[in-house]
Amino acid sequence: MTAAYDLARARRLLLLLCAAARTLPASRGLPLARAVAVTGARNEREVLADIAALELVWVAPEEGEQPIDLYVENGAVHLTYPALLGARPPALSLAEAAVLRAALEPFEASGVRAAREAARKLRKAVPEPLRAESDRLARGLDVLTPDGPWAGALREAIARRVETSIEYCAVADEVATRRTVEPRALFHRDGRWYLAAWNVDKAEEHLFRLDRIASVELGTRVFGEHRGPPLARLGRRHLFFESGAEREVTIRFRGMAARVQKERYGARATEAEGSVRVRLRATPGNYLAGVVLGYGGEATIEGPEDARRAFQARVEQLQMLYSRAT
């Protein structure tokens, strides 16, 4: 998966494809303003960037053309197929069905109801004598691969168990700093890739976002057994580990983010004045602030009061930082 084609973008494109397909009979296209509303994109520029990212989807040379063509013309999004799908879709091979199920897994893990239903129907469509083999194939496939320029070097460091030096820019830092680590694992969560590694200087495990790594340099020292908590915990649905500093935090969501949280948390999400409030057990600090800021202005911390003030201070700090940069 490339940096231009992450999980959040894939979700927006799936919604965009469905909405654009509904306009096919009249060939009128989907207005860009409507595309923004349907997909939850920040603006029309993000929709255009999503469409441009489709060109990065690899197609085998013998196929001759893209399976779909999504483009913008006269302020509207249009969709065309090389060949129209009939009322009876083509049959899938066992391997093709397994790939589809593996591709749906990240969306299922994120709680997307439509993905769960699609996966259920795919499994049901497989004849009973072949379901065990289909399940085995789906579990053995990983359709997500680490992205970024350092993924290959980090995979090598993990395989060889060599100490590695990385330059890393944390959310709270303005510049990258050098860290010496023992790489343990690369894993994907909520549309981002992370490196779990033992920080040699601090003698504790840290998690590093791959898109915040500025450089990677493999060393020569070979380390022994991996240190740190069990890696099995990285398979949990949410990237959250108890630290002892957790507190009850109230986050308020608006717009598309509110709809997503309502579906995710159900009765735990309370609606008020066109927004949704969710109470979570989390550790106030830079990581939580980064998660909230990731909703593009559609989320804010409301309580407790010290966490709210700290979040506002972080927002003001970032505003000053970016105002100087421009």
C-alpha cells in the first residue's frame, strides 16, 4: 500500500465509487460539492487527490486498461467501466474470494458494518466443502504492506536483529532526533504503519510511526532476544496499552467524525446539539492530542478541564508553528 493510498483514502474512494455509479444511467456525474459531503473529505482538493491516487493502482500490462476510470469533468465526478457489469456478476475462483476477504479485513477490524456483511456473504458463497481451505487462504494473505522509503531497511533490521539508528520527529517535536533502537515488528493500525522497537537509551519499548521517520541506518551490533511486552497485544483492535496514567476523557465529535463515532460506539456515544460525545479511558498527552487533531477540526477534548486546557495549548502551539512556516 502506497503512502498515497492509505486506509482512510480507500474508505473515501469506496463511498465515492458507489455515489458516482448511481449517476451512470443519466451520465450527469456527481457534483464535486456532493462528493465532498458523501465521502467526508475536507474539501474538493482532497477529493481530487483521492481520484488522482487511483492512477497508482497497479494493473498488469496484459490487462490493457484500468478496471475503472474515475475522472472529473465540468465540476462533476464521472465513472466509467471498460465493460458493463451484467445482472449476473462473474464467478470468483477460490483464490480470488480469499483475496477479497483479506482485503476486507482492515475494514472489518475498524467496525465497518458493510465490510462485515460483505465478508459474511463472501464466506457463505463458498461451497461448504471448500470453506476451510478458503479460510486458510484468507488468513495467510496480507494485502497490506509497509509503505514509505524505510520499510525495506526496517524489515531487514528485524530479520537480522541488528541495532538500528533512526531519525524520528515525534508529534511534540519540531525537528527529528536520533534514536538507537532494536526493531521488533512492523504493524498496521487505523490507516498507519508503526514500528515497535526497544529504545536502547531509555531501556523501554517505543512505537514509531513510519511516516515520521526521517532516516534509517542499520548498525553492526546483533542483539539477542527481543525485549519488551508481548507482541501479541499489537493484534488488538485499538492501538492502546495500559500505562497506569489513564483517565476518563470526554471527546466531542462533529460532522462526518460524529457519524463514524456513533456507528463505532453505539450507545456509548451521546448526541447533543448536532454533535456526538464519547467518554474514553485514555492518557492525556501528545499522543491523544495527535489522535484528536487527526480528525481535521471535527473533534476536540472537552474534559477533564486540565486535559482540555492542555489540548487547546497544543493547538495554539501548532498554529504558531505553521504560521511561521508560511
